Amino acid sequence: MELIEPHLPLGAFGPIPDLRSYPPATFSPVRLSPDHQPLLSLWSLRNQSAQERSPRIIRRHFMRIRPAACAALLVASLAPILTAPPASAAAARYADDFNGDGYRDYASYTYEQYSKGGGVRITFGTASGPGTQTQLITQDSPGVPGADETEDQFGDVRVPADFNADGYGDLAVSVSREDVGGRTDEGGVVILWGSATGLSGGTAIPNAGAKVSNARFGRDLAAGDFNGDGKKDLAAISGSKAYVYRSITRTGVAGSVTSHDKTTRFAPTSLVSGNMNGDSKTDLVIIGITDEPDNFGTDAWFIKGGSPLSAGKTLRLVTNYGDPSEAVIADFNKDGYGDLAAGSQMYNNYQGRVSIWYGSSTGPATAVRITQATTNVAGTPESDDLFGSSVSAADINGDGYKDLAIGVYGEKISQETTEGGVHVLRGSASGITGTNSQWLARNTAEVPGDVAWNDCFGEPVRLRDTNRDGKADLYVGAINGSLRFPGTSSGVTTTGVTDADTELIWGMLQ
């Protein structure tokens, strides 16, 4: 439906949820990874400030909870900022090719290292992967709306798309803690425009939701052609709704804005887009917390692309946990339909699991659950493993099936938690199974580094073909040194493993 009415912000229901899933001894209440900041407005307890008692809910895409030591992961790896030189204009092959040179670029959140309110560092790609030329953008950059203000979190969420169809990838960024008109943390969204020299200037997207404090407009974003007209649209969360903006230009939003809201007590936390039913329109999945009497858990709400978009199934990820989930849509069984894979790290006392719904002509259909108890998947489910804390999909061995990497950064390898590890599961005609799966950790032969407490090996994981050989490489984030594992026709290999820049891993948008 077309947006015409105001809506209450998240938290208007009262104190939600009851925090059954957030034992304070397990997760630190300090500021966490700079790439994904806490959604303080979601679960503040009555009569106490969010800073005193709020669980740390942080974004994907993506919305995960980390021990305090993992917070140092991104900050410690920041590199100097250089200036991007002019690049020859060419038709963009990828949504994140911001200068149109045919190579995928990297967009990382710099937190407050170079500006009070956060920023985005673009590292331009080359034929062999990340290059040396970078670009820093803040709200003080020329043509960017707003002003650099403390804790705005400019760029905390980043989604690429060629919104104005000029052949250059553009970047939608959140400013989810922007104060507007005296309203604290109302939020904001800005489109940064691609050009032959990289991102330049920006356009503010209006908040179509209620203009209230703690709406956190832009706390997650997704892009796609949701109505099939050939133009890229933008989906954004504001308060307890998601909004879809059509026909975005340098002068603003020329098309319609629609709102999407479940009638239940549902608090959206993250978005993922892709094509699950094989038509010409992008579908949208809204992940959030359902907090109803006798029905508390995390759900994924399928919205079928079209004009108008239409509400579909609600998929239960995990019961009794308000689990912020990272999710991807990819075709694991090569049937032409995108499949949804969503991690639930809090499942069963933080053992974790990954839920997969295979796509069909009607959207999500058959569901399977993957854990460390799945046949041929290494390991044993244990409390605090956090299996599924990060997920990423791409074709590792070049067989046409998308494969799945799963982070298990809480895994205990020796005697300590959060030493971490990564599972790699292969796609096939049967979908994702444990057959020929791989397990990588610091104690795997030829993997550099030592097993160590709070290494958080596997936070995050990303699959990307950075050397353009047709096979995705595995990038693994870790506090004691992130790594790149080459993809080969037989899977990921430890032969030729190299160091990786942690910030650039976070900058691999998916």
C-alpha cells in the first residue's frame, strides 16, 4: 500500500523482548565491531537507559553479537587513506564497480577513525583484487548531504546498485543515528553517486516513516528491481516498517514509496534481496523479531516482487531467541530459483544453525536445517559455538552451483571459546549438504597462526572471486590475522593461503 500514515517507532510496544536470549556474562556491553553498531533503541529496559542494560544488537549485512575482544578486529586493521586517481569510464559490470572500470570495488565503514560521525572508505579493485588507491567519504565531503557529527554512524550500512542507470555503481549508505529536528537517532539514508573517478556527491533519501526519535531510518538497506521495470529500487527500515523507494535520481525519489508492515508485533532488523521465484522481479526478505504472547522468536518475512509487492510466507528461523541473523540468497541447486540461507547463531543455547529455504515458482518452499550435527559436517554442536554467525555464498569450484561458507567464530578448538573456525559446504543438484564439506581453523594443516582465545576466526566470512579465475576465494576475518584461501576446482585450498585486510573483508558487500 502507498504510505500515507505515520507509524510508531520500534520499542513503542513497550519493553521488547524479555531478553531471554542475552545472558550478560556471555556478551560484553561495550561498543562492538565498528562495522556493525548496536541497535540501542530496540530493546531498552523500562526505567533504565539503553547504555546501561540494552543487549548489543548489531548489524549483519549484518547484525551479530560479538565478545568484547572481537571489537578490535576492524579498528586494528585500518590502513592510511589515499586519493583515488581518475579512471577511464566504462560500462559497469558489477553493482559495486563505482568507477566503471570493470572491477569490483570495496566499501568499508571506517567508524570514527577519520571523522566524528563515521565514513566510508572505497578501495578500488584491480585485475588481481584490491588495489592501493582508496577514497574516503564523510558527510563533510563535497556534495554529500548533512554534516559530520559525533556518532551519526555515516556508512554503517552500505548497499551498492546503479540507481540512475548511468553505468557506474552507486552506494546507498545509512546515517542511522542522525539527529533530525531535535529528534535523537531518527536516522537517514544517502545515495553516493558513481563516476569515472569513483563516488562523488550524494542525494538524501527522505524518511517515509514516522519522524520520531529512535526510528533509526536506514538501520538496514537492500537494493533490487522490485517491480521489474528495469530500474534499481531501494528498501530501507525505519521504525517498525520497511519502505521501498522507486525511481531514485540525483534530484531525489521520482517514483512511489510503499510501506511494508506485518500486523503482528514484528520488529524488522535486517533485509536481504534476491530472486526466489524465477521471474523478472527482485524479491525482498525482511528478518525481524516477533514478540507476541506465546510466540517469541526470529522470523523471515518473504515479500514477492511485483507492482505492487505482495506479502508472502513468514519463515521461522529460531524460537525463543531474538536472534539478529545474517542471510544471503543464492542458487545452491542450480534450478533457476534463488535459495535463502540464514544463520541463527543463538539457536539451542548458542550452538547455532543455518536454515535454508529452497526457492520455487511461488517463492520459498522446502526447508532444511544445517548444524554441526548434519551428516558429513565436521564437529559437534556445543554451547556458544555460534554456528551461522556469518554466511556467504558464491561458486568456489566453478561447477555452476553456489557454495556456502559458514562462520563458527565461537568454536572451542583447545580449551577456550571464540577461537573459531569455518565450514565450507558445497552446492549440488541436491542443494547444500555435508558431502565433500571442508573445515578450516587455525589448527588445520598449512593455516597460518596459532589457536588462540578470542581470535574470532570466521567473523566474518566472505566468498569473492578477486583474481577473476572463475572460482571464488574464501576470506576469513580474525583478530590475529585475517586470511584468503584460494578457490580451486576441488574446493578451497590451504595451498597459497595469504594474509588479508580485515577492513576489506567487511567491505565485500553481498
